[in-house]
Amino acid sequence: MTDHYPYQIATRRGSLTLIWRPGEDNAPDELAVDDLGRLLAFHDFKTLQEYCDRNGWELIRDGGATLDLDLIRQWVEHPGLDTVPAGLLLDAWNFFEDLSHSLKTDPPIPSQGPIHDSAYEKIFGGDTREPAAGEEAWTDQEATAVRELLRAGLDLWEQATHGPRTS
């Protein structure tokens, strides 16, 4: 049986805790959704634990960190902002991929190509935005691709938690 982990997301509207499950075999990691395909999100841990207990899911509390989507949004909206750690950008990227797989949206976050692959490899190696990064620094193209991907992820998050935007 797959383990289930609490995954806390912080935004300016408050915190929500989701249920994250690692993929088995070659399956992607995912976030738990209900029978209608809606993201399961909890305002408090007690309600989350009760839900897991009712469904026979073992909830593993490993002291996980909180993903601050407000910091990600600031970085996406303000290209000159360099105060976001590379690790947070990587966590957000992975989270949005998991969210996209879980919701089975169409279209999901933008398809990724060689520019994304290169940017991901560089961010995995450290802070790609430091002047000392040299050849490991993101190119303007890579930084733009990451911003677009994270922007799409933020839009997907908003849609998953607040419904589609109307004009």
C-alpha cells in the first residue's frame, strides 16, 4: 500500500494541507483527489487525519516543509527578484508537475523541452542565478521558460483551489 504524506501549501489566503503520494513503479507522484477529480485540501491536520483514517490510508508525518507559493508568485511576477532560493523553485516545479498529473487537466502545465531540461538540471545543481554560477547560470531563455512554467502552475493551483477564473 502506498504511503501518504501531508504536504502543506502556504499562500496569502492561508495554509492548506494536501495529501501527497509517491508513484509506484513508473507511475508519477500525485496528490490525492476525490471521486470527482477535485483536489483534497484540508485547513487543519485533525480533519486530514480523520479523512485518511476513514479511507484506510497511513499518513506518514515526516516533519515536511511548507511550500510558500506567495514567494514563487513574487518571483514569477518580478523578474528582478533574486531572493527566492533555488531549492524553493525546484520544489514548486515538482509540485506543479504532481498537481498537473493528479488533476489530469487538459492542457496540463506547458510541455517541456530541451530548454526546460537544461534549466532543471542547472537548478538541481544549486543556485543558478548567482554570478558565481558561471556556465551553470540560467540563460535568459531558461529563466523565461521556468517563469512561464511556474506561472502556469500557479494558475493551475488557483483553478484547483478556487475554480476557473471568469472574465
